[in-house]
Amino acid sequence: MTSVPPAIPPVAADDRHMFDLAPVSLWLEDYSGIQALFAEWRTQGVDDLRAFLEADIGRVKACSSRIRLLKVNQKTLTLFGADDTAHLMANLDQVFRADMLKSHVDELVQLWEGKLDFSSRTVNYTLSGGRLDVQINGRILPGHEASWDRVLVAIDDITEREQARRELVASEAYARGLFDHSPVSLWVEDFRHVKALLDDLREQGIEDLRVFTEVHPEFIDRCMHEIRVIDVNRHTLELFAARDKAHLLDNLDEAFRGEMRVPFREQLIDLWNGKIFQQREVVNYKLDGTLLYLHLQFSVLPGHEQSWSLVQVALTDITARRKAEAYLEFLGKHDVLTKLYNRSFYVDELNRLERKRTQRISLMLVDLNGLKRVNDECGHGAGDDLLRRAGEVLAKAVDKPLFAARIGGDEFAVVLPGAGTGEAGLVLANVQQLIELNNQFHGDTALSLSLGMATSEPGETMESLVKRADRLMYENKRSYYASNDHDRRRPDTSPAP
């Protein structure tokens, strides 16, 4: 790439001494050949040197070959691992490889544009093959501006700095990759304005934030609107059904609403009390309105404890788990076939009402007529359908705190806390009307229920109330079978499988 002149021109002793002992790598070079080549190209009509060189890398090499190396100093020999100047000159092709050509274009363009100095950042190599990141600064020496035959080039070794920069870039890319591809939803937020609001309350003498937010619930909404979302990862967009970050950030009010105020208030109270790492379960919404149950982990990032300017929020989707838990809880209290409460819940409620004994209670016991006959003649599928219909009627007949339960194979109960004789009579009439309505839509098999309603007397035990309702129900059942010309015996009431 460079050629050695036949002789090195004499240099003043003091200048030579300063050149040789300089603490940076110095190269004295002759660029007159490049100047002549530039003149040829201008004559040929070249006006955009960068485009001209980038169109053919061979033109860059042609420029490099026109540079004549005149002298280097001791620091240069040490930096490149050369025994002496001759050793370095003989191996310049090992020092300046292809990596340098692109940056050399920048140097040439600066000279083409008439500048007397140039600079670039590139890669050189030691004679042993070690990589050197270098900063190159060159200048045409005073008195040689017309010929370019004396150019001083200083090479500063910036390998350690560049290595540290590359490691930092790699580290940032690694961290960004972990953030973007995390399997949980990650949010980076700025809570500075929230902290300012809390600090302002302290200055006003507020000591108990829980009491304050009970009196001023609007403060919770104000804090929610002061949160600034800095970034979210890809999983967040997927979780909340957002097209992109802008779509999500423009619709945060759709994601955080309703039930979110309760856990957010607790979050504020924890922050007020100095707890900057928190965990809790919250409810959010996808942008399509779907409910999300989430496990939230909140942490003020290290170094930002005083300002809360960087906060990380991690959201793990626990919707499937919550649905499973809810279903298991449902199964623990409900009959799967009819969706009414089950016997276990019924017994627990009667015991609770027995202990409470602060109000009157009415109880209706119900028996499904003709279940065995339907099972025998039409199959258990038809019997199950009849049970489901009975469940639908009883469920529609009452609202909380009243409830209906399936307490046996074909036995049901309707519990009416606080209901006296009048209210109980209305429920009984409502059930009978619903039975008639149900049968209008099911002409194949009629639904028939035997009903027994009783209202507690002052001081009466729950056991006594149940017995009275049960006796009335069986009286109704005997009347049903008598009117339908059945055997005068207690009907088989074995439970449906």
C-alpha cells in the first residue's frame, strides 16, 4: 500500500529528537502522489469523490499505493511490534488491511475538499496479528500545502476504550434482548410525579394515607394519571392485544380501570410506608375488553430510590389459574348438573343461620316427581334433563341472599333468610308459575315438583323448621300421586346417577 523513498530527507536534530520521543505513534508521509491522482480525476470530470471511490474499491487502493512512508518514531515501532523501521515497512500490508479502506475514504474526501487536516477512526493490526482500534489524525505540514509532500500522521491507540464501548453495546443489546423477549409482561415506568404528590401530602401534615384516601378517593385517580410509561416489551403487546406500543399507550384507560383502583391504592400505601418492592394480584383488561388476572411485581430500580424515576413492573398472566381456582371453588359449593348450590353449602348455611338467629327464616323443600319413571322409561339422559329443568326453575325463582340447592338425588331446598310468611308465599307462587312456563317449552315430559314451605317461629330450631317443611312437602307429594292414581306408598326417590 505504501512505497519507501530512496532516501529520507534530513530533519533538524531537535525536531528529530521530539519526533522520535513523542508519546504517540507518528508517521511522516508524502502524499504528493495522491495530489497528482486527484488532479487526473478532476480533469476526467469527477466531482463526487466519495461516490467515485465507493463504486470501485480498487481506486481506494490506488490512492493508498501513492502514499510514501518517510519516517516513523519509536512509539510506532513499539505499538505495532516491529523490530525497526525496515521491519515495519516490509510488513505494512499486515498493518493496513481491508478494514482500513472504508475509513481511508473519509480521509481522502477531506483532502479532496481542500482541508489541510483529516481524521478517521479505523482498525490496524500489529505484526503479530493483534487488533488495534486507532484514532488517526493527519495534517499537511506548513510550507508543504502546495505539494502535499510532507504529511504528519498521529495514530492514537484507543483499543481499550473501543473494547469497553463494544462490551457496553453488547451488554445493552443483551439486556434489551432479555427485556424484549421476556415471557412475562415488563413495563418501565416513571413514578416521579407520584412521589411528588405523596411528598406534598407529607408536607401538609398527612400521616395516614389509608385514612386520607378513604376521605379523598379522587387522589388515587390523580396518582394513576401521573404515571409515565417509558417502555414495554413484546409480551406486553401480545398480552394486552395491542397492535404496537402507540396503540397500547393511547388506550391505557381501557387496560387499567374498574377493579384496578383497589390494588393501586394498596400500592400507594406501601410506597408511602417505604416499601419499594411489592407483589400483589391485580385485574386489568385487554384492549378487546377481555378480563386479565395478573400477578404484579413492582420494584423501584437500584439507583433511583430517591426519585422513583425508573420503576419496573412485571405482570404474569394468572388468568388460567384463577379460572381453575374459581371452577374448583364452584365445584366445592355447587351441583355440577343443575348449577345450584350443593348439599355441603346448604348444610353450612343452615348452621350459620342457626348460630346467627337474628331474623326469621323460611325454608322450602322440593322433591322432583316421577324421576324414577322417566329414568326407567326414557333413560337417565332424560332424567338428567328433568333435573336440570328443576334447577333452572328454582334458580330463577330467587335472588341473593335467598338461594336454592340440590340436597339429594331428586331433592332440592330453597332457603329464604329474613323472609316471613308473606314473602315465602310469593316465592312459592313464583316457583309454581315458572314450572308452568317451563312446561310450555318442553312438551315431551312435564316437570312436576312437590313443594313444602315453612317459616320459622320465635325460638324454633333449624332442625324443627326443616322437619316441618319436609312434612309439608311429603303431604304435597302424596296428593300428587293420589291424583295421578299411583300406588299409595312413598315413591322411590333414589338419586339419579
